[in-house]
Amino acid sequence: MSDAPREQATEVSGEPPAEPGTHLRVAVVLLVAASGAVETISFTALDHVFAGVMTSNLALLGMAAGRGQATGVTAAVLALAGFGLGAAGTARCTRREEGTATHWSRPVLLCLAGEALLLAAGAVVWAVLGGTPGRAARDVLQFGAALTMGIQSGAMVAAGRAAAPTTYLTGTLATYIVKGVGAGRPNRWVPVRLAALIAGAAACMAVLRTAPDWAGLLPPVLVMSALLSAGAPANRSRRAAPGGE
């Protein structure tokens, strides 16, 4: 993200703009871990496409089409369609919201709660099918996984400066190297997010190998944990208010 808006805000107000609190940064890290877990299931246990990385899916679509592989084309198209629908739906739900640097708006939180419910439903289906879904079930789960990643990506865009990318970190890594390390201003949270992606994928892969029926449980748990972290200050404020429970 460019520093120009921050500099302009400083010139207008005379004070540095607010920065996201630790609770929001932790929530973003948890969402990144969740996306790593979803990508693991999507790529290794479904149809070898990604749920949230559409650049790769476009390339995979081209390769499948070039090889004449109908299955690969179908999987990539389902992932692209699911992601697009999730992002578009989130955009509609949050279109009147202006992102702040201090909290996630109610529509953003509701979209993420919807994501968690969809992931939980997918986990139930996965468990019922014993971690080995058939062709039709894999298509449905593939579409659903991409749908949740579209929702998550859209929610993070709508959250503005209070959030960061959680499903596609190539730009994050490039910005960190060029404007962070290269400029002598590295953001310590970027390596944490990158590590969270690896950790989420590794944890999910370990569960897939040892207890495949339960692999779908990790993503919704991580998203719900992110929601709890994002809403922690508001919950504390309500309890501290006179008459609060």
C-alpha cells in the first residue's frame, strides 16, 4: 500500500493516521492461516486448483484446455466462478461502507461470519463423505471453497486500512521487499502473515494425512478465531459500560 494517503492525512490533521490495533493484525494472521488450510484441501484433496489464487487458476485453465483435459477445465472454471461470486456478493453487502483503520465494520464481520458458516457446512459434508468425495461432491466442494475465499478477499478489501490481503500474498511479498526491506522500513507483521500461510497449510496437510475426516474443521475454526479477535475490543467495551453484562 502506498504511503501517499498516510502523508496526506498527516498534512491535513497534523497527526499520524491511526494504525490497526494488534487485535486486527492477529485476526488477519488467522485468516491467512485459514486460507492456507483451504488451499491445501482444494489443491491436494479436490481437483488440483486453488480456491483463492485466481492467477494460478487462469494458468491452470489454459494448461488444461491446451491438453484437452475436461476435468481440469471444469475445476478451474468452478474455482473462478465461486471466487467471483463470493467477491461480488461481499461487494454488494459492503458497498456503502467506508473502511477505517481502527475496526472492521459490521457488514465485513457478517460476511466473514457467513464464510465461517459455509466452511463449517463444507467440513460436515467432508466428514460425512469420509474425506473421499466423489466427482459431483468434489465439484460442489471446489465451488464452495472458492466461494469462501472470494468472500474473505472481498471482506478484506472492504475493511480498507484495517486489514490486509489474506488469500493472495505475492503482492504483499513484493511490497515488503521493495518498500519495506529495500527502503529500510520492513513491516514486522508481513513475515508473520507469510509464516501463517505456511503453518495453516502444514497443519491441514498433517490432518489430511492422519485424520482425513477432520481436515475440513480447521478452516472454520481459524475464521471464527479471527472474528473473535477482531471483535475483542468491542466486547470488552460493552462489558465495561454501565449496565453491561
